[in-house]
Amino acid sequence: MLMDTPDEMLATAAAAGDRTAFATLVGRHYARIHGLAWRLTGARDQAEDLTQDICAALPSKLRNWRGEAKFTTWLYRVVVNAAHDLRRRQATRAKASQGWGDWEIARQDEIAVQAEAADWLAQAMSALSPELRDTVALVLGEEMTQAEAGVVLGVSEGTIAWRMSEVKKRLRAKAREDAK
Amino acid sequence: MTDDLDDLRRALKAAPVPDGEAKARAMALAMENFDRLQGSTEASRSSGNRTNAAPLNGVRRMFHYLTSRPALAATTSVAALVIGVAVILPVADLRIGQPTIVDAPEATPVAKKAEPAVAPAPAQEPEAVVVEAPVAEDVARAAGAAQPGAEADPIVAADALAQSEESDIASSAVVAEPVPEALAEEPMAEREAAPAAPAEALADTEMRLRAEAPLDGTLGYVTVPDVTFAPVENTEAYANEAPNPVKVTAEEPVSTFSIDVDTASYAVVRSSLTGGYLPTPDQVRIEEMVNYFPYAYAVPEGDQAFASTISVMPTPWNPGTRLVTIGIQGALPAVAERPPLNLVFLIDTSGSMEDANKLPLLKQSLSLMLSELRPEDQVAIVTYAGSAGEVLPPTAAGDRAAILASLDNLMAGGSTAGAEGLELAYQVAERMKADGEVTRILLATDGDFNVGVSDPEGLEAYVAKKRETGTYLSVLGFGRGNLDDAVMQSLAQNGNGTAAYIDTLNEARKVLVDQLTGALFPIADDVKIQIEWNPSQVAEYRLIGYETRALRREDFNNDSVDAGEIGAGTQVTAIYEVTAPGSDALLNDPLRYGAAPVEGTAGELGFLRLRWKAPGKDQSTLVETPITGTEAATAETRFAAAIAGFGQLLQGSVYVRDWGWDQAITLAVQNRGEDPFGYRIEAVNLMRLAQSLSQ
């Protein structure tokens, strides 16, 4: 029965103190949180830590749940903000891009075949600014519409459109560089 | 290229499968926290059963942290509360005020084990009191967004609270009512009457939540501000003058200006365009756009400090005129022989520097640069914000760990006392100085000097005086919205340095790594250019750009008049548009009584005079070259012309007539040359962007 309950209902019940609803909700979305955390940080271990932090903070965060948006949109915003805080704590972008480097190494160890594609991703992502990375993670990784991504990131749809064109431009530049 | 996007999409979809163990751990922690939260809710419920009070709990919590209970209890309304907090704050800890107790009996929280948590109450706000901090956190954070560091500043937080009060409370008077009571009660429940065990659990939970504070903001109605875009209201100020007018050679045959090696304007234009809006005309300084690009001019021979290259070509935007391009190439002394360098990083750590494209980018830029320094170089770090401080005493550049550590520790916060910081930086620079070394202060700021001597002219005079000590001052601008380009320009010009604007890490690399030698090692000081045009060949002329660099004719020979510096290996380009006598393109009627030209110079277009001083010297050297009009144009000068056209299009100049973006783009693309760093193609893309934006 709980399995069929919409997210929004579960969240409201959880906010009101329903333990089972909360457990169902977290279980249902753990993979989603983890996936986005990975896309935002580019490092598997960081994604895991971030996901755990988010899970730990969710009970108190749910107090702010007003049911005004889709639960997933709300959740994405929580994840994005948590990732921003993480980045801020890491202090420099150097470390952020190193994350992609570490991840790349681990990844190569794991799956030799996929190494090449992964390498490309790490390079492509580290060529983008954090804002662009966030946008790409949501629009391409989570397959959100530009409007939805705008809601999550708190910017206008036009901004997302512009960022995506900026991403294309960067990728094109990178492709040119790769060709050289 | 959608291919690339598809690749990226595919790669991003391949997220690693979450680790089952990690999931179990996270879930367990989530449930644990959930239970704690429920438990504490029950404990706090005993202090009164108010529905709909939840949005205010955080506010109450905030008050609780901000001030002492008696002070609060004495107030009677929310509005008064807010004011009370702001006023009483400074003495709050002294516990002045009589200990009024409101509702004491009810506050005994002990065993009202309340209703079981199961009670399904959808649509109803949770009634947590004690552990609920989010609202207050959010409010503080919202304030923090505007003024980072606000969390540490109760007064600001209280202000924000006063604002949030409107939005939270105004909608419902009913909600506002119970607050004073609640305020008095809650501390009771928590401090006095709560039995030991729950209190402990509470403290524990609270600590956890505190520890998670960074995670705890920005939900729902508060979103993280986007730092990429210039805010609607900004306080930027730009230094610029009206474009140079066309001059009649017969009336004013001599044109004099100081060279300008700044590149800030180009980066500002780029940041505006990529942000999706056209730069305003006063943000465009054409010479800085032209000089942004490296050009392959002839290198100086022998021990000459620099070489000049002249070329003459038809004007792209006007068939009736010609462009005379003067390119100056500074010598590049063998890098191995460069003198030791003393660098003082003067870093603005004011609150406005918090954004990702300011302080964090700055830290990274400087650490990039660090790897280019030699062990014998010295680095010191001075910050300014509220109070100026020497964060890192002069340290050998070889001690990277120490330098990186102090860079890493820089935090934004406080307001800006630029003048004080500058003074301290000059003092530190003085200590580092030794014979044969180059000493330079690198001021990194968003241009905000809002405390202390904020009078730009006073600062200028100070910097101009300090220039005599031989210390150079360069300015690196960061971020938008607050950028005081005018102050940056005047400081760099008066401090014998360059002003660059850094909007991306790539730009940082260009300015601080690729061009480190040029940016930091001057080879010629006070470089002035004077051109005398021959009225028999040039009836009218117009200098494109350099409006802020004009010099009086008599200043050319006056060595005490300051002018621009050229760094090792850098290029400077100046472009004139000239019109021959009798041309249809003349804008003025010829004079009836012109002077007869000097014999034997009839064919010359003009005469170029360059004056410069060797670094640290007082006497200038003069170099003279005739402009014959037969000097051929190259791809380099044509590209420079394309950029000059770009700048004029952005300014909405009348001189480019019906020449448009398409022509500018074609000209730039055709003369892109080798472009090893991709700077030129980037300019082409910016032109395309500007073209679409201007439609």
C-alpha cells in the first residue's frame, strides 16, 4: 500500500511524524539522491558521504516541506544545496576538479573497458564551471526540462537555456582541442 | 554539436550503483535522526499545544540565541520584540532586566508524554519546537547571501528577522499572537524544567544539527543566489571618456597619448556578453580590447627594449580612409635571467568577495601562479576587510605549503578598508625590497573601497607618491555587480601597473601564468607615443580608443609626466583612421590657407615619436620613425582592426557606418592566424553572441 502512495503524501505524513512513511520515502529516493550527488561531485566517495549527510539531515529538512512543489523537485534542491555547501567547504575549485581526477583513477581500476569514456567525462566535466556542471547534471543526467532545472537551481529557464548553450560551446571547444 | 551533448548525457547516465552498505548506514542514520526529532517534539509539546506555530518556531529559536530570556519576556508584541532585540543586543549577556516568568506552571515539560507520534496529521505543520532551527538558519542565510558572514553577526540576523517577520507573520495575525508566550516558555522548557535525560538527548540532537548547519539552509522559499549574473541593481563604476573625435590635421597635427597595456575592458565585455547582455558603451575601452590579444610583431633587435611595427591598410568600415596601425613589441629578456621577484598579494576579503567567481577564483588563480615562481622569489599576503592584516609574512616562494595554507584560510567577511590595506601592503613591500629585485603589489579586489579613505583621488595621490619608491601596483578585478572599474583603473595607472579583470580560471591562467613575465617584469616605463601627421597626406585623423590615456602635446617631452609601462614580451597596438586630402570621406572642409610642407617629406603620412624610460630611470629615450604609407598590413594588424571594429560596434560608433557584425566576424575569422591559445576564436564567438544580442 505504501509502495503506491505518491511521494508528496509520504513526505507530508513523514513531516507529521510518520516513521514508516519516512522510511519508505528515503528508501525510494536513495538511489536518486546518490545519482545526483555523484553527478554533482564527480567522485564516488564524495557522493556517498554527501548522500549520507543528506539522509541524516532529511528529517529536520522535512519540517520545511510545504507540499508546494513536486517532492522530487524539492529533494533535488536539497541535494544541489548540499553539494554547494560541500563545495564551499572544499574551498577551492581545484579540489572540485581533482575530485573528477580521483574518480577517474578509481574508475579506470574498476572497469578498464569503460575507462576511455569515463576519462572523457571527467575531462568534459572539469572543463565546466560549477554552475554549468550543476546544470548539466540536472538537464542531461536527470533528464529534467530546462524549466524544472531552473526551479531547482533557483534561476530562470532562460538562464538554463543559456547555460546549456554555453556547455555546447565549451564542448565544441574541447572537441576542437582534442582533434589537435 | 548535439553529438557532444549526447555523449555527455550517456556518460552522466552511467552513474555508479550505490553501495548497499552505505545505503544501509545512511538509512539507519536518517531513521535515528527522525526518531530523535520526533522524541524532542514530544518533549516540547508539553510547553503548550499550539497549532500553526511551526513557522515561527525557528524565529523563536533565533531569539533564544540572540538574547536573554528576561529581556524577551518583558516585551509584548512581535514588532516590539524585533526592535527590542536589535536594541538590547549589546547588553543581552549582562542579563539586565527583571526575570519575569510567564506561564511557568504550564512550562513544566516533564511527562506530558503527549499523543503518540502515530497520530496521522497530514496537512498539519509539525509542532517541533526545540530542535527546529531551519527557519532561523534560512533567514540568517538569506541575510548571509547579501552579506556573507552575517551568521556571525547577530545584528544583521536580527534585521533579516525583522524582514522575514513580515512575510511569515503578516499573512496571519493569529499566528503572531502566541509568540511572546512561546518565547517565554521555551527556554523554560529547555533550561529549567526539562528532566535530565531528554535534556541530554536534546543537547545531543542540537549538536548534531549544529554540526550539519552548512547543510541546513536554503530550503523552500530561500534559494542560493546565482553568482554568475550581474544583479539587476549594481554599483559598478567605469572609467571612460567619449570616443575620440576626428581631428583636422591642419588644426591639430600632433596626437599624443600614453600606451595602455590593460586588458580589463575586454574581460568585462566578455563577461557581459556571456552573461547574456550587451555591455554598456562606457564598459568598452577599445585599446584594452585590442591589446588583450597577443600579436606576432617583429621582435626588437640587439639590446633594444622594444620594436615598433607600422602598417597601413584600407579601413574595413570606410573605403575612403586608411588605418594606420602602430604595433610595439617589448623585448623578452631571457627568462632565466629575470631578477628575483617580491610579490605582495593584497587581497580584498570583504563580504562582497564571497561569490564563487571572486575569492575562490582568486585563491585558485594565485595558486596557479605560485607554480610559476622561483624559489628565490618572495611572497607575502596582506588582506583588508574591516581591519587590515598581514596574513603571511614575506615567505620564500619555495615554501609552497605555507603560502597555499594561508591562501586557503582566507575567508570573506566584513567591509572593505582598501586604503589601510594598501598602506600595509606598501610597508610589507618595503621590507622585502633588495637591490636588483622587482617588487610588485598585486591588489585583488572586486573594487569595493567603502571604508576609510574612499575618496579615489586621495588613494590615487597616495599610490602616485608610493610609485616613486619603485614598487609597482597591479590590480586584478574579480566578479561583477560591484566592480569599481574606475578605481581599479586609476590605481593601476598611477601605480605603474596593469589592470586586468579575471572572470574565469582561463583568464587567470592567461594573465598570471602565460603572461607572468610580461605582467610582472617591466622593460620600459612611461612609454608615450606622439604622432605628427603630414597635412599634405592626411587631412583628418582619428585615434581609435585611448580616450582615457590622452596626453597634452607638451607632456610628451616632460619626463615627470607619468605614462604607461610595457612588460617583457608584451605587445601594444594603437590604431589611427586617417583620411587623405580631397577624399570623399572627409568630414571637414579643407582650410584655404594651409601651411606648406617641409621639403623632402612630402610623401610621408606622418612621423612617429616614442619616448620611454628604462625601468627605474628618470631620463627618457626618444625613438623616431617616419610613416611612409607603404608599410604593408599583415593578418595581425587586420585582426587588430577587426577587434577595433568590434569595440566600435559595441559603442554604437557613428564612424563604422553601415559596416556590421557579419563583416567584423568575417574579418576576424580570416585573420585568425595561428591563435595557439584560442583567444581570437573566442573573440569571434563573442562577436557572434553580440550580434544575436543586438538584434
